[in-house]
Amino acid sequence: MKKINRRTFLSGIGSSLAFLCINSSAAAKKTSIEQSGLAEVFKDRFRIGTAISSDTLVNNNSRLLRLIAREFNTITAENDMKWEMIRPSLDNWNWEVADKFVEYGLENQMLMVGHALVWHAQIPDAVFFRNGKPKSKNEMLRIMENHVGTVVDRYKHAISVWDVVNEAIDNNKWRQTNWYKQIGNEYFEKAFALAREADPSAHLIYNDYGMDNPDKQDFLLLAIRRLKSKGIKVDGVGMQLHAALDGPSAKQVENAIVKFHKAGLQVHITEMDLDVLPKVDDYSGAEISTNYQYDERLNPYTEGLPDHIAKLHTKRYTELFEVFVKHSDKVARVSTWGTVDSESWKNGWPVKGRTNYPLLFDRNYSPKEAYHSIINLAS
């Protein structure tokens, strides 16, 4: 099947301005709109995506896969293209589930996002250490070169968008990862150069959480300008947007979108979900290594979501999508991090064993009120 390449991906963005001129009387009735799915409703604004879990692919969850095919036109493998999944050891490649992901995307003519080539988490220690001692900078760079080249080359017939580097920045400085400690910020530059070399036509993204933070924005933009001065292009920024009921505000998200766009970057909302449970120690990040002990007080909605919390959930999704629609000339894609609540990582992070409700479809695969609310924005 024909590759959905970068040109095809970008062509939809230009049509968004024309869509704004369509008279609202031309909009379909609500029932007809909802039957067509989110992707169809927002097709002249931006792409709508979701993440697909390993369980969904391995167990061939046909019900969920049909729902995804109806509602979305873009997919990301939640975990199955991360290093530990496709390369559990340096000499062992495991392509089975990643290949299933690509086959599903091709069958349904979806844009596929490769996630993530270079990250400090979910990666074998052997990348960084030998017998407990750090490997040399040059050896680690050779390992990175082999990995990025192999993965991108295998899927460049199908995947044209890559999260190249994931979560490398800690507010206004480089995150102290094994990549950074042993290579320095050169690893950031090298990762993008290698991805570009492997597929010159690919759309390359830097992806991170907390991108509503102005200090983090400024640090990233400085790093990207430095790459540009060396002839290395970063095409877009991925704002993960793991949100909560109390933040980030719609205005903070809007400011970030405008700022990145002015810097010449396409904006991708890459991992959107909305945590409705009590925070632990007021923690609002998304560092995957963060874990807290279970406490019943942190898991209050095991029997269902109270109406007043469900209304807040709807309100937050609506106000954020209002921003996306307002700036659809700047936003290339909005992807949720999962489709139904039962598969969300938020049930097990940062506290294991909780019952969360962060997505647009409930545990019965039914659309929530937030779904209906954002559908209405299209008309």
C-alpha cells in the first residue's frame, strides 16, 4: 500500500483556513456527525489520533480496533516501538508486535507515528553499561546510530512521522539521563541527524511533557535553533498534554502553541489524557519512573465517576479543544494516549491499582459527554 508520506501529512493543514469560511448551516446534524467519527469531523482542522497498546495488538481486540478505525486517522504505538520492546538486548530484535501495528495502520490507511527512537526509559542497561561501568561516548553513539538507522529504515515505507527524542529536558536544563551524562547534549543533535539521514522525507518531532512551561519552551527553542545553525532540522514539537482537572490552563496551552508556531514548528498534541484522581504530593509531571504507594484516599471512584467530576472532565476537554480549533492553522494533530479508560496507563501510574477515567470513551467502549461536547465544536 502507498506510503502516507510527509507531503500527504502536511497537505491537510493548508485546508484548515478554507474550512473556517464554511457557513455553520452546512454542518450535518449531530447524529450524522457522530456516526462518522472524530477523524471525519475534524478532518479539515487537524488529524485526530490515539495510542494503541500491546494488549490490543497481541490479543487482536477486534472490538477496540474497529472503534479506533472508525474514530481516528492517526495512530501511535504506545510501547511497541520503544527500545526495550523491539530490541530487548543489543543482539536481539523483536519486530512482531511493531509489525502488527504497521499492518493495521496500512490496512486502515492511517498516518502512523513512530514512538520513540531515543529515550532514557524503557531501554536495556546494556545500551549504557558494560559490567556495571559506563560505556564510552563513541560506543554509545555507534549503538544509537545502529538503532535509529535500523528502525527507521525498516518502517520508512509506512511511518513518516517520528518522535525522535523523548523527554530530554528538565524545565530549563538538560535532563540528567544516561544519554546526557555519558554523551552530553550532542546526543540530541546526533539523534535528529541520524533520523534525517535514515529517511530524509520524514517529519521529525521532539516530544515532551510539561510543554506549557515557558522555561522549558525557551530551552527547547534554543536547542532547536542551534541544530538549525548546523543544518539539522526539527520539524515539530510534541506537547504530550497529560492534563489534570486543575491544569494546565487553556491559556497556558494556547500560549505554548502560538510560541512554537512562531518559531516555525508544527505543533502536535501527542499524548493527551485528563487525570481526574487526586494528585500525590501535588506532582504534575509525567516521569515514568515516578511511583507512589497505594492509598484508598487516592482512589475514590472505583464504582464510577460522580456527576460533578464528570462535568469537570467534559469542561476541561472542551476548553482545550476550543484552543485547538481556534489554532487549527498551527496544530497538525491531536492524539489521545489511549482510547478507552480501561487501557489507560493512568490506572497504574503514578500509583498502581487505581481506577481512572482520563479518555473520551468509557470502559464499555461508549463515548462520554466530553466526546459529544468536542464533536459540537466542529459545527
